[in-house]
Amino acid sequence: MSVLSFEFLVFLAATVAVYYALPLRFRWIGLLAASLAFYAAAGWQGLAYMLCAAGVTWLGAIAAGKGNKWLPAAALTLVFGAFVFVKYYDAASAWLNGILPSSGKEPLIPELRLIAPLGLSYFTLQSAGYVVDARRGKLQPERNPLRYLLFVSFFPQMTQGPISEWKRLAPLLASPPRFEPITFVAGAQLMLWGYFKKLVIADRIAPFTIAAASADQPGWLVLLGAALFAVRLYADFSGGMDVIRGAAGLFGIDMADNFNRPFFSSSVAEYWRRWHISLGAWFRAYMFFPLTVSRAGVAVGRAGRKLLGKKAGRALPGAAATVVIFLFVGLWHAASWNAALYGLYFGLTLGCATLLEPAFKRLRRGLGVHVESRPPRWFGIVRTLSIVLTAQYFAFTATPAEAFSLMGATVTRFGFTTFTQAGAALAAIINPMEWIILVISLAILFAVDFMDEKGADVSKRLASAPVFFRWPALIALILATLVFGCYGEGFDMAAFIYTQF
Amino acid sequence: MERVEAASRVNKASRAVVIAAFWGRLACFALLCFAALSYAVYALTPKFEYGICGMVNLYRQKRNTVDALVLGTSLAYSGVNTNVLWAEYGIAAYDLCGAEQTYWNSYYYLAEALKTQTPKVILLDAKASTYQQDYTKRGRTILNSFGILSPVTRARAIAAGTPPGDALGYILAFPQIHANYATVSASDFTFPPGGIPAHWKGFIGADEREEHRRPSLVWTDTEKKINGRQLDYLNRILDLAASRGIPVMVACFPNPDYAADHMYYNALRRVTAERGADFVNFNEPSMRGGLLYTTDFADWQHMNIKGSVTFSRLLGETLLDMYALPDRRGAAGYASYDECLAMWIEEWPDYASLLRL
């Protein structure tokens, strides 16, 4: 059941009605039943997989709580092993069959064509984090398997995260607050805004980015395609998160934000703290620190100090861990060379930034530049956007060769002649009216995000605005989404991009 | 203790008021939304005369002022000239037709029409018996159902004409028509749709001429199987009409491409005979009534305006013979037919001269 479908809205409305009809102490059971039904609607195989994974991690955490070392490790090995197998087996076998000599018609390594269960990446990381926290003594393992199952399977987050922490989400699920009109309305409002971003903006850009990712196009158009691909991801992902957080808000559950206007970041590190926040937090908590303090990490630090001096050497384990983690982040997005390069690119950028930070500090001090003043901040934003823009070449192409060829085309045959010709080229891909709608929608999105960035909190302001302003604004947003959204007849509505991860 | 309990009671009561007020506001907001969305659906709906406008305009007719209700396809709305029927015979007829109107479309149009009209005869186009698809094409579904104002009847009409699983998109309307924002104009926001006056009776003339030959065929009794769903809804139409005591005339409208339809009409003739309905094939040589295939057709299927005048004259005589329909000219409540005729004469003065007034 797609979050974009009418069926989902009906399902959500029915669940909300049942949820609030139940006494407070039974509401979590209602949510669990709805979550399992939602999961089952996507296929019983996925449900069975998720139940097994939840069972294994629940047992692992219980054992961890009793001080057992091996059972949690076995549980983690099992769920991560299954995750890697389901997600990467086919891609790896296809690659190996391509490079290994084959004797006959049959491929050397059979293709299994496995279909990943809904939310595989999300519930695997979430449940693994729970086991590790139990092992570290950061939480008391839940004795009731059904309560734990709800934490793993809570249906709004199944489609594209966030990857929640037990300490934050579990108490909300276990003892939800009473019905509060303000929370309810805020949830519905957030969902509406999310649908607008997804249907009106992200899906409207999609055909252009597909057409632009072609070697036949002039460089300026490819560059615009890459830039719009970044905007598409932004609208798609943030829209999806708004829908999910809004849906959770209808149940009075305040889910952690997963997206915090990353295009206003003044450094790549900040960008990744604002983009898919829960994924970054997960990798920091469960991979970065273990990697830096591991034996290998300590050895790298020691070698670094010898080679690069005290300060840079101290930063070397962190830089090396960053490269490794971003390689994983890239591969988490997809089992492809492009995804690996995407991650590696960001990892190397951040690793270099970490190593060079002392030098940058000296330079800034020498030039008398204050990081928090406006010009350096804007310079930082432009620099970050340029780095992010370059990464999009790996994101919106299928192979590294294609990505590098398009990068080359952007530089060597930019091909921009006149605005008239450029307009004609753009109109050949998407008609002028669609461009007008896109530009207006983007302006609205940018204005709202800009005001939020300045601390205005547009959503709260709208919620407290007088009815004669609030209602027409909301009705206009509903109409704009329903009329200008890319769905139904005549449009090829795409699933949320992050659902496939 | 008592004070605490009293305070708790007050809190509970005030919370109940807050929640009740919230639901009240939400209901008001939902109503406003519904109104805005309905209006948006109206604006986005394509307002073609052939289908949507015909149905919407029927609601604007005075109650019980239609004696001959014509249901059918483009062959019917281009061939049955209501102005000729009125001017020469005083027959109060209305073309409630739509492009490629299937029998399930006709059934729901009839169900809706019978809420305000009590026709003395229903003229049902035979053409739908030749359609072999189980469901209606996309555009035709919109044409033949979006004019129905009753949400329940409209939903049923849509469900009848679309494959299982597709109906919801049409019932919700937006998924099917929202992309029309690219073509809407100011007139789409106004009522009546298409600016059509209330006295219009559904006739849509084709002002073209295409030379054809008389259909050449072997007049056998061989039958071709009528699509099961078409047959089912034909029976429903006949049942509905019988339940109201209204006779049905199944009419095969003349068209140059008749040879392709003949064997379906043989099957239809048998079915209607079994059900006790009347069947008239205006393609038979004896029923052509002076219709010239060289000058009276707009294309391979549709009569042009000249052809409609000739054919409607023949149809009028047939209707009078078979059903003794009353002459309503000059009767109270039928002025709209005069207005429609005047409008038609003004629009087509050359063809108006063909009328035998």
C-alpha cells in the first residue's frame, strides 16, 4: 500500500478512528494490529521476514540485558547477514557473472531475483541499534515481545524511516498522549505539505531530470538536470518525511525530524547532519565511534601522528572512519558502483576536510574571517551546494562511465547560446505551463524553508493564524496538490525515492 | 478532596467542550473543502455537448415535459432532430445521448431521467449491441457519467463501465480529470456548462457532407453474439421501463456502414421480441423514407443536418403510428420546445427551410 494512494488515506483514517476509540492503555495494541496489517498488505513473505528479524533481535537484546555477549552478536550477524543477502545478492551475482568466464548459457552464479521486504533497511538498522544499545547497557530490554514488535514495525515509518531510537519512540508508543486537537491538526497539515512537495514538485521535476541525464544534451542542460535532481530528492525525501511524521502526529506521536533544510548548510558535514538525520546518527553511534576506538583505528592514529604530525595525525582515525562510513552510506542507498562512488566522494570530501581543518582554522585566523558572519556563511552555502551538485552526477546516472561522461560534457561542451534557444530546449522536454507551475511551487517551497530557517516556524504560525486566513490557505494547498499534483491519468507517478532503500 | 474532584469535573467538562468545538470546526472546514473540491471538479470536467451537457441540461427541463426520451450514441443525437419532431408533429422529445453510449451508460442515464420525467416512449439506440468491449473507454466513461449529478447513480454508472479496480479514480474524479488544468478556460467555471441554454433538447447537428452509397449486404438472419454485459444492461433497461409502464422502441439508425452491424441487429431483434419490446430497423430498404446516402450523411456513420430532417420526419410518423404521442404544441409548460426550435432556425436558416411548417 503506497503512502501516496487513496487506500492509504482510508487505512490511516480507519486506524485513527479505531485508535482513539480504544482506551488509552490498549491503543498500542491497535497500532500494532494496524502496523501488521499494513505490512501484510505488502506481502506475507515480507511480514514473515520482519517477524523473524524482530524475534531474533528481541531475543538478542534480552540476552544482552543478562550480560550475554555471544547471543546479541549472533542476532546481529543473523539480521545483518540476511539484510546483506537480500539486498545485495542479485547485484553482486550479476556483477560477478559479468566478469567471471561462463561455460554455458546458464550464469555461473544463479540469479535469485529476491524482492526486498518493505522497509528492510529501516527496520534492520533500527532493531540492530536496539540490540547494540541493550549490549551497551543504554536501555532496559523490553520483556513484552509485542511492544518491541510495535517499535520495529510502526507503520508510518516503515516506508522511508526515520530510523528511530528505542528511548525516544518506545515511550510514545507504549503510553500515547490523549487526543489533542492541536497535535492532530498539525499532523494533518504536515501531511498535506508533504504531499504538495512530493506530487507537485518532485514528480514534476522527474521527467526533466531523466531527459537531462543524456550525453546528447548540451552541458548547461545536464548541469540544470543535476541541480534539479538535487531539488527533486529534497522535495521527494522531505515531502515523504512530512507525510510520515504527519501521519504519526495524527496518533499523537511526535517522530524525530529526519530532514532539516540541508541546502542551507554551510559545510558538507553540516549538510549530512541535516540530510537523513537518523541515518547519519545511526552510523555515528554504531559505526563511527567503534571504528575510531578499534584497534585498527588506534593503529591508524599512531601511524598518522608519525606521518602527518600531532594534530593531523590525531584526526586521521576519524577521517578514515568517515570514508568507510560514507562508503557504507552510499551502498546503503543502492547496490551499484554509482552508489559506492557517491558515498566515497562524500567520504573523501569530509575526510579531507577533517584532516585540513587545522590548516583552515589558521587560514581563517590569518584572514580575520569569522565563520558565523554572513559573507563566509553564504560562501560556505555556495561551496556546499557545488559539492553536493557534483555528487548528483552519480545519483542521476546508472554507471560511473555515464556520470563521468556527463561531467565532462558539462565542462567541455556547455553549449549555452541564447535564452531563446535555451527556452526552446527546455520547452521540448516539459511544456511551458509545467515550468510555470514548477517555478511557482519551488518559490513557495523556498520561501517556507527560508522562513523556517530564520526561525519563523511557518507551520506553527499558520496553525495559530485567524480562521479567515488559515482555512483559505489550507484549502488552496489542498486544491493545488489535487489539481497540479503529478498523479492519476496523464502522469507517471513515481514512488517515494527513499521507499526503495 | 471535594475541591479536587470538583476541579477535575470542571476540567473534564471544559475539555469536552474544547473537543466538541474542535469537531464542529473540523466539520465546517470539511464542508468548505467539499464545496471547493466539487467546484474544482466541475471546472475541470470537459463540457462536451455529447454526453455531459445533455445530461446536465435534462435536470433543467420542467418536470414531466419529455414524451419521447432518446437514449443512445452519436448516431442518435446527430440523427434524431428534436426540432423537426416538435415543429412537424408536436412531439416533445429529448436526446439524452453520449458518444459511444453503452447500454450500462443508457441504463443509468435512464434511471436518473426517470426521477424527473415520465416519458411516453423510450427510444433506444441499437448501436450499443455492436460494441464488443466489456468496459467503456476512458474518455467515454467521463462523457457518459460525469453529467449525472446524483453521486450514488454516478458512482454506480462509473462502476458499471470500468474494470474492477479502476472505478475509484473516476469516482474520486480528480485522478482522471485534474490534468485538464492545462485546457480550462474562464467559461469552464460558469454554469450552465458550455453556456448551453436550458431549452436545448440534446440534438447536435453535423454540418458536413460526405458522399456514400447505400449499404450493400446480403439480408440474412444470421446473428452475431451481443456482448454479455451489453445484453445484461439492455435487459435492465427493458425491466426498468416495464416497471414504469413505458414502452421501449429499439431503433437502428440509418448509417452507411450498416453492413457491419446487421448481424448484431438480427440478434437484437430476437432479444427485443422475446422481451416484448418494439424493434424498428431504419436501415431496411422499406424504412429509409427518402434518405439519400449521397447527400444526407456527414461521415461513414452519422447523418448530417439535412439527413436528420428527413430521418426525423420518418421517425415522427413512426412514433405517432406506434405510440399515439400527444401534440404538445401550444400546450402550457412546453414553451421551451418553441424556444429551442427558434434557436435552431436562427442558427441554421438554410435547413429550417426544409421544415414543413
